[in-house]
Amino acid sequence: MGDPQMRLIVSCEIVEKPLDGNRDTEAVAAHLTACGRMLKSRFDRSQNFSDITEALSAQKRALELTPLGHFLLPGRLSDLGNSLTTRFQSTGDLLDITDAIATHEKAVKLTLYRDSPLLNNLSIALTLRFRHTGDLWDISMAIVVLELARDITPEGHPTLPSILSNLGRAFRTHFDKTWDSSVLAKCISAFQKAIELTPEDDEGMPGLLVELGTAFRCRFEQDGNLSDSNEAIELQNKALELTPAGHADLPSRLDAVGTALRTRFQLTGERLFIDFAISNHRKALMLTPWNDPCFSCRLLNLGISFKCRFELTKSPSDIDNAISAHANAVELSPKDPLLFGMFGSLANALMCRFEHTGSASDLAAAEAAYQRAADLIPDGHRYQLALHRSIANASYIRFNKSGDSRDLERCISQYESAVNCRIGSPLLKLMTAAKWARLLRRHYPNSPQILSAFDMALGFVALIAGLDKTVERRYSWLQTEPGIAMEAAAAACSLDRPDKALEFLEQGRCLVWGQLSNLRTPLDELRRIDSSLAYRIADISKQLENKGSSRVGHHISMSFSERIALEDEAQSHVKLSQEREKLLQTARAIPGFEDFLKPSPSSDLLRHLPDSGPIVVVNVDESRCDAIALLTGLDEPLHIPLPNFTLDKAKKYRADLKMLLRSGRFHAREEEASTVLGSEAAARPIRPVNRARRDGDVVHGVLRGLWNDVVKPILDTLCFSQIHPSSTAAYPRIWWCPTGAMSFLPIHAAGVYRGSKTDSILDYAVSSYTPTVAAITDRVKKHRTIEKSVSGLFMTSQPNAQGMTSIPGTTLEVQLIHSLAIEHGARVVKLEGVDLTPEDCLKYMESFSSVHLACHASQDAADPLESRFLLHTGSLDLATILQSNLGKNADLAFLSACQTSTGEEKLSDEAVHLAAGMLAAGYRRVVATMWAIGDQPAQEVATSFYEYLWSHGEENRDGGFDGTVSAYALHHAVQQLRHRLDNSESSLLTWVPYVHFGY
């Protein structure tokens, strides 16, 4: 009886006898409270069930003796709630945890939700019930409670790190259920702040580092951002360094490092990562007793890593080790809640060996394991999508072996189920939907399901490249399934659905370009209905535009506080995106605004076509090539099959041009060319044209092939080839909207330029390009409702830029145009060289409707917003131009620089060039170049272009020009140059690069 705790418990039993009327009630209640705490504490150590039962009895009696309003009542309620929670953890009786939550709720209500420890206790109970029932409401409420506890806890309070770490765990639990990336971002932020407030020598620090590292790994698995993987590995390794030998948590931390390394290998394929992963998993397993509950999970991780390495090395020992580890994990865990995952991993390993050896027994065992996994996995589990994919892959392998259509049908059914899973990474769903669509197309080419599958795939494209990410990240993700929109359009054309093909292309191409345009859409109609809503949408859109282009990237030298700030900035970005989406839903609930800022359906595009000519989309895919023409007066898109053209031809033409241009066998404005058709080329000195070379017909061959197989069939169908206009002004217009590899080919110059029967597109129509159909139809709508604004021309020549060769011809070019402007009484400003800073250039662009830039330009394929114009005193990048307030005044941009409409091969359908960027910035029309241009031709084209503008179009009292005739002006100027030259290859290379974009 010498133990004070024992004496207190025994005295508690004495107090439970009938009370003496003279005994002080509060003293008894206090005594019972202390007894209850001691009994619970003893239960925590001994697990003697009678202790927790007696603790609950004492605490309930103490509450009976505590009057309502007593200042100790909330604490005693919380004590009872904690004991009920403890008993629930032993028995799993839902009544206990439900009573615990109700008791904790009473306690926090009595403190008016102002007591952090009580709120924390309530959150623990809610989280435990969620883990037992899976009811999302419980974990959501736990998060609300913990956020409240965090908000009322002052900075510097010792409980704040604990509250933040609990909040991080709650967010992680919620994420495991929902796979919601915004929740995972909050999880990371909470753990980061908990670590920042925790002393480095605190015993809990390694555990926090592990949990934060795991959260970063999860995000890396979801988004593939290497900086997240770097963070995960760095944090897990640091936790390992802080863990002494013999520590109980050392095996789990070794296992966590191994998992982080394996995840990195699965994306990058770097051998070093998987070797180190296996080494860490093995060490973890060696330190884990075989009867430890974690032993089977660590076996599972080792097996997965062996399988990953086998996929790289094809070493039989690796796959045998993987299967052995998985089989042992299954055998050791007959009742493990993650048994479905173990069966699934075992099946994956068996399938791997089957594909390598062809063993029928492996295939049969794999299918049996998949079936066990499917039987055991809870509905709605986040691994359900991966399991459906794995079963689909196995079924298709069996189909290829057996030819049994039932195997194929099962495969397709499993892919469909995977795509329709409630939870799963949008990236994985995109890849799955693409597989589903392709299988249907291959085996059931007439199935209407094909269009549904592609519809879903393109919806996931929009999700993985959403407004919550930076523009750079969006472009990175769009390389995951390149060409999916063209593939979908080709399938639609095969099914005689050109309307659907058009919608696919509008939805899945130029996504980032369309987002920028969408963010800048005038809200005049909505403003007339709800000005407040329109203002909020416009304000958030502007903030999103800025955040998408301005966020600082992660780098290894960042301090921890800088990393927290970066994560906070990312969260702010996500919140803005979510808020904008909610506002758009509000707007779409207004009658007449149901499709507000949604991709335009085919029928809507057809209502707003230009009167002066058709828009022609040219789609090229491995399976077929088609044109889709949109003409005023037609209710449906006009489908024009192009059976003689192929994707291989398009690629060959591009490769031929690329090789020719890289050879430097033409006179360029710059003495060196560094970027040609979207690929970095070594700088080469210009050499004279060698007319004797066998490839001297490259350009002629490309233009002739485009004419015979693409352009002439289109003109014939449109009856354009029967028209021979007498002057440029009488020509009809054609807006070309090429896709994929076609985006790099000079469709506007297609023709036969040698022989007795020369013929070309230039003889029938004036060509312009557009990134999307909507880019033109939107301009048509605006042109019909607003007046043109003419406020003059701003010009600059920049013959010198740091690190670049001099281009003195730009000075004469601008002087010639300036003289023309003065002659016509135009408002014009000319600034050159050191007289113009990038900041001043932007101000003049805001003040003048038209700009002529004669300078060097640089295209950044990795981050298109970093593409820039190089001035003598600095550079003006596209991101800065996009953030400026060019407004409705921006009309015409003439980019007299090399390769301003070149594009990037990996992002062929994202219009990642300066010309498209200037359109996105607000300019209605842009003159640009596809490759390097010469000084003398540049001067001739520019002066002839402006002479035409000032002598045609609507009269302007202030000497301005009508930008709507700019396409005709460029056509006229190029024709003037063309007719002055011969039809040699070097002559074609001189005038062909000039292109017109926009309305």
C-alpha cells in the first residue's frame, strides 16, 4: 500500500460507499476524478479491463456530483470522453466512441469552443470513429475542430506544435480517403509549421519529419513533381539520421526511406534509387521480429521494390524474390485489413514473371490473386482504380493468348470501371481512359462508346492541367498523353461525327492558351445581371493569371521558412482556383448562363463565323488525316477526308525542313540561328547556297506535297479553286487551324512552284492561322459589338542585345516605316537601342494600338512564359506582357524577328510561341515568322505591308490604319517579294516564313 496511486484508487473504492451527509460533495467529486484518471493510467500500462471499467464508473459518479455551471465540469466531461475513447480502442464498441464524441462535444460547448486541449480530445475521438466506420463526415469534423483549436491557440504556446501535427494527421487521413490534392497540400503545410515550432532536439522531431516526408511522397505519386520527391527523400533521410541504433522506430524509418526512393525510381527509372530502396527495405526487415504486426507490410514493400527492379534489369532472381516476399506477406497476414493490397501486389509480380517466361501457372495464379484482391478491397478505396487497371491488363494479355472475346470484354469492362472510380489520381484516370478508348477503337471501331471514352479522357486532361497549377507545371503535364485530342478527333471522323471531332480539338488543344484567354474574357453580359458576381470573377481571374506565371520555383538551397512560404503560396493558388470554380457555378445557375465560360459546343462555334471566309481545321493522326471546314450558312461542320496525307508524311516534311534550316544554307537576318522549328540547334555560320546539293528540292517537295494532298483537296471541296480574284482585296480569307505535326508546316504557302503548271494557295485565298476555332469566333462576337480603336503605331529597332550578334538591318527597316507613317499623318513613336527600356516598351505597348518590334527574340520551350523579346537594355518576357493592361486597345503586333511562331515539338498543340502569346495578351492580329528571315526581305515586306495598310481599309482622320486588312496587307507584301524573286529554294525560304495570326 506504499504506492500513492494505489492508495488513491483504494480510497476511491471507499468513497463509492454511501456518503456521509457531512462530507463535502465537491471534495468527493474531485477525489473520484483523480481516481478515474489513475485507473485509466493504470489500464494504459496493464490493459486490465477492470481498470478502465472502474475508471468510467468513478468519472460518471464525479459528473453526477458536479453541478451545471461548475468551472471544472468541462474538464470532467473530457476525462470521461477520454476513458470512453480508450475503452473503444480495446473493444471496438461503436456505442463507446459515439458516447465519447457526445461527451467531448458537451465539454467544448461549455467552454464556448475556446479550450484547445478539449477541442483536441474531440478531434481524436472523431478520427477514431472515422477509421472504424469510414464516414467522411467524422474526419471532416475532426479537421474543423483542430483548425479551430489552431486558430485560438496563441503563437508561442507550447501546445501549438501538437495541435498542428494532429491537424496534419487528420488531413492525411482525409486525403487517404478522398485523394483530394488540396487536402494533401494542407497536410504538408500543417506538418511544416509543426516542425518549424518544434526544437530540433525534441524527441518527436524525427516522427514529424517522417510524416511530412510521407506527405510529400504522396503528392509526388499524384503529381510527379520532382521537387516533392527531393523533399520526401531529404526529410526521410534526416529523420533516419536523428534515429539512434536500437531505437524502436528505426525499422519503420528505414522502410519509409526505401518507399520514397522506390517511388522516385518508378517515375525516373534511375537504377541508383531502386538499389538503395531495396537496401533500406532489407535493413528494416532484418530489424523487425517476424511476429511484429508490421513485418508483413515491410515484406510487401521489399517485394514491390524487387518487382520494380526486375522491370529494369529482367533479372530472374529479382522477380523470384518479389513473388516470394509477397507470398510470405499474404501467409503471415490472413486477417490484415490490407490483405487485398498484398494479393494485388502478388498478382502484379506473378504477371511480370508470366510476361517474361510465359508460364501458364503464373498467369493462373495471378488471376486467382487478382480475384482475391477484388473480393477483399472495400468499395471506394483509393487503390480500387489501380486494381481495376491491373485486372484489365491481365485480361488483355490472356485475350492475346487465347483469342477468347470474353477476356477482351472483361478487359474493357475493367478499364471502364477504373475510369469511373470515385477516388483516384486524374493522371492515372487519363492514362486509363486513353487505354480504354484505344482498345475500343482497335477492336470495336464502330462502337459509340469510343466517343464516351475519349470524352472522359479529355476531361481528365483539363483536370491535370488546371488553373491551380503554374503555367510551367501545366505544360509539363500536357506532355503525359500528347496527341490525345487529335486521336479523339480522328476517331470521331471515322464515326462520321465531325461536330464531335471539332469539340474534341477545341477542348483538348491549346489548353493553357485557352485558359489565359478565358481568364481575360469580358464579363459585360454577366455584369448587367449581377455586377458584384462579375467583379469577383474578374478579380479572382486576374489573381490566378498572376499566380500562374509568377510563382518562385523550389530549389535545394531554400531555408525551411522559405519552403513554408512557397507551400503557403501554392495553397493560396489552389484556394483561388476553387473559389473561381464556385463563382462560375453560381453564374451558371443564372438562366441563360448555363454554359458560361465552358468550352463552346460545335453549334455555338458555327453561329459566330467570319463572313469573309471559312475556318479550316486540319487534323493529322496515325490512323487518318481530315479537314473540318466551318462556313457561314452551314449548320454542320463540313468534313473533308484527306486520304493521301499521313502523319508520317507530316513528320518527314518537318524533319526535312528542320535539317535544311539547320544547315544554314539560306540568308538569315542573324548571322547565327540558334532555334529552328522548336529544337535547339548548334549555332552555325551562314554558308552560301549550294545549288548542286541533291536535297535542293526539299522546300519544293514539301510545298508540293502539302498542295496536292492537303490544300488543293480542301479548296476543291470549298469550290475556291474555281475562283481567280483580280486583286488581293478580292481574295476570300481562310483561317488555318492545324494540329500536331501540321502546326510546323507552311500550309499558307502550299503550291507547285516549278514546271509549266504552277499553282498555289496564294492564287486563291488570303491565309491566316489561329490556335483554336474559338479564338476567331470570339473575335467575331466582339467585333460585332465594339468599335475599332485606332491610336497609332509604336516601333522599335534593337540591332544589339547582350550575347547576340548585331542585326543592323532593323534600324533601316524601322526608319523606312517611320517615314511612311509621317507621310500619312499617323500618330507614331520610334525608339531605338539604348533609348528604350523593357519597362518603357511595355508602357508604349499599352498606349498604342499597334506595335512593330524589330529585334532578336528568344523562345523558351520549357517555360513558354519566359519567351522574350531581347532589347539593348534588357528583355521583355511574355509573362510580363500577359500581366499588363493592354485592354481593348491592342490591335496589331508585327514581330519582325526570327522564329516568332515556331512552336515546340513536345507541345505541338499548345501554341507555345510568341505569336500566340501576343494573341493571348490581347492583340487581335499578329504578323510573325516561322524561321529566320533576311535583312533586305524583312525591310521590303514591312514597308510594303504598311503601305498597303495606309492605302486600304476604312479612312481614318488621324492617319491610322485599319488592322482588319492586315492579312491582306501581308499577302500583298509577300506576293510583291515573291514575284521579284525566282522560284529557287533560297527564294522560297525568303518569303515563306511570313505568317499572319488572328482576326
